[in-house]
Amino acid sequence: MCLAVPGRVVETYREHDLLMGKVDFGGVSRRVCLEHVPEVRPDEYVLVHVGFALSRIDEDEARRVFAILEEMDQLEELQEPSS
């Protein structure tokens, strides 16, 4: 099942003329394309699907969605690979 996962924007930057960002998903950071949410700023929350932020959401909504996904055991792709 493919779901959008909430994350907190840590930083934004341009890469090859695309708005990109470092997004934190409960301790795991990933590189995310932010072109669909160009108004987003660090410390705001976004919903991310396959590496693309689709929309901004508030912190309370981010916490609710993350809790639901955790309950459904749908966060395994955010796990750091074990060595």
C-alpha cells in the first residue's frame, strides 16, 4: 500500500533548479522534492509520497497521521537499513 507520510522540513535548497529539502520523519531524514509546495518553510510539516511533498499540513495533523501509520505498521520504508 502506498501512503503519504508526514514529515517536518528541516531545510530547503535548490538542486538543478528544483526546490528540494531535507525532511525528518520521526528521526529518519530523507531528501524530498518540494516543488509542489513552494511556500513551505523549515519547521513546517508536509505529506510526502514517493519522495514528493504533496501538501503542507499542521503539526497536529502530522502527529495524527504518523500515529495512524505506525499503528497500521506502514512505516517500515522509513527504517534505516541495518548493517
